[in-house]
Amino acid sequence: MNLYLRLLYLLLWKIPRHRAKQSIFDTSHYDFRVLPLDVDINMHLTNSRYLALMDLARTWMMCESGLFKALLKRKWLPVVSSTELTFIKDIKPWQKCTVETKIIAWDDKYFYMEQRFVSNGILHAVANLKGLFVCKGKTIPTSQLLEVAGEQRDAPPLPEAIKHWQALLEAKKHQESNK
């Protein structure tokens, strides 16, 4: 339930009042506090909540860049293709935390993002995400999205960690098809 409340707060309060615009390539910061319903029996932020908070942080990133309304108007929907998440240090109840979201690379179809959970300068978790945008079942090329964002730049080379992750994803696909 509290995720719906966070989403409503974001959509009905925070986004309509946000005026500043930053580049889609700047690091976005989504702040939250761990509430009692966010924790598991180990009294720390439950694993599944990380992914939900990452969704909210990406929504906030689209707002900060001025893309949110443009994407809604075009009916372009974000889709996560894959995510890998590494937990480093637990996050306790009532702790303030920030999800830092940054686009680190892209190709013709996908964006690659890094999302970091940070509190008081301490890294708690880091995730890599591969995503794209679709409309009526068709993929939106990243060049179109960059155009809507008012950004025209060449894609940086994929970091080595992302290349290794891509290879792992391909190996998993082939492993499944061989069963």
C-alpha cells in the first residue's frame, strides 16, 4: 500500500510542482525514508522494495529531464528488459536514503542505467538496468527518445562490466533454448 502512496505523492504532488529541468544524462536523485512497511523480518529494507523504489526513481528522472509529459503524450512506455542488483550494506527502518539514477550507455534499442542506493555517503546497493521504450508493441529507437529529450550525442562505449553482463544474459538465453 505504501508504494501506491509514494507513487501518488510523486504523480500528484512532486511532479506537478517540479520546475527545474536537467539533462537526461545528469544524475537524478530520488530521496525516500524507509518506512516500517518497507522492512522484512530482518529489520532492513526488504529485497523486493529495492526494485519498486528503482521504478519510482526512474519516473522521477523522467520528470527532472522534462520527458515525463512528452512520453505520456506520445504513449511511450518504459520497459525494463533486465536488471542485476548487488546488495552491499543493509538499510534500516526510518533511514533516509537516495536512489541515484544515471544513464551510462545506450545502443539503437536499449538504454543502460546505473542506480545506486546511498545514505550519508555510504553505498548500500548498486544495480545495472537495461531498458527501452515501446508504443503499441513497437520499440522506440533511442535516437527518437534522445530527440524528444533535446539531446543529440553519440553513445559512449559500453563499460566492460556492461559487456560482461550482456554476455551473461546471452548465455542464459542460449541455456534456456537448449533445454
